[in-house]
Amino acid sequence: MTLETLSSIERQQQILRFLGRQQRLSVYEICEQFSISEATARRDLETLAEQGKLQRVHGGAIPVGQAPPELPILERETEQTDEKTRIGLAAANLIANNETIFLGSGTTILEIARNLRNHRNLTVITNSLPVLNTLAGLDQITVISLGGMLRESELSFIGHITEQALTEVRADKVFMGTRGVSLEHGLTNEYLQETLTDRAILKIGREVIIVADYSKVNRVSTAFLAPLKSMNTFVTDSKADKKFIQALKKQDIKVVIA
């Protein structure tokens, strides 16, 4: 029997075997491998995703539990927009007037910045260019920018210069996003050099607040950032896995559902 004459079930089993070896399969590769149409390939992937055997990502699939490759920040703004909007507002409500806060990079953090216009006498430290642009010119907010090497895809400043600047500042609250968060592997990110900067950021806050929508929960990315205990509060949305949320609460981590 050739790959072209396999039944749909047999073909799906083969797809899982290929995925186990490659860690990512595109729709194009499946079409080429099995001589099937894009529509058929997508149906196979959707079927396997519904069975919990793989995770669908743009243009293909990855194994369950693996965080998908991170798109540039400008492209990620169209992902989980409703959830990010609600999380941003809920996180902003945790900020009191007269506080000094740190805002990291990422689209969910940017939503927090967009909800700070009614706060008074805030000092905001950030390494995010979009956050700087959002808060520039607001009389009630003092903005402190950290320099460093600009990571083009994330529009964030990272590296040795950024980490040196972080030794000079302290914050009441640190707000950060993460690519993956799991009970076994803690907080993980995709880009190692940015992860080193993020570790330095975690050290400057009296309270660490991680914001992440449901798609980051029970996901693991490439680089270990920190254990779950490094965060005091986790802000997510109502689609986040309930067992995961309960496990965080048992570890005395405050959870805010947006």
C-alpha cells in the first residue's frame, strides 16, 4: 500500500508519526507527502486537533503541549484580541495611583498600557517601544525607557545594556507576558537572549504579575525563564484550563480571571 492509497485514518496515523519526528508539519508538506488537496490536509489536521493529538498553528500543526513559534509583535495583535483586551483591563485595575510599575514587551502588555490613561502620578519603566509610544505625552505618567539592543520582531530592548540599566531601578509591580506557562516547566519563552533580560526584570519588582491568555496555558517554549513561584499573580481569561488555575491557587498564587 502506498501513501497515496491510505485511508483517512491510516493517513492521519502517518501524519502523527511524521509530526513526532519533525516537531512541525505544514499543510504543504502533507499535500506533497500524500498527494492530497489542501482541503483534505486541513480536514485531517482539524480531526486530529479535535482528538487532542496535535495542536493547529498557522499553516500546519505542532505536537500537543509545544508552544507555536512566536510571530512578530505586529502580526500577533490579531491573535486572541478579545481575551487580550479583557486581560489588559483587568491587569490595569491592579495598578494604583502613585505607583512605580514595569511593563515588559508583548501584545498583552501593550493592552495594559492602553488602559492607563485614567491613572494618576504613575511612573512606568519599560523596555517596549510600543509601550513607550502609547504612553508618550501623557502628563500624569512619567516614563522611564531602558535602552539596549532593539529586537526587531518584538520591538523591545534587550541585552547587556538593558540588564545594566535594570540594576538602577525598582518597581512596586512588574507586569510581564510569557510564551508558555506550565505546572511542570514553569514560565518559558522562545528567544534565549530576551529570556536573560526578562530574568533581570523579574528581580526589580516587589510583586510580579504574569499576564497570558488561554493559548499560553499548559504550553512549553524553548527557553526556561523562571519557576511558577516567581510570580505572585497570574492574570488570564475565562478559557484558561480550570485544573491549571486550581493548581496555581494551591501554590498560593493569586489568579485574576478577566
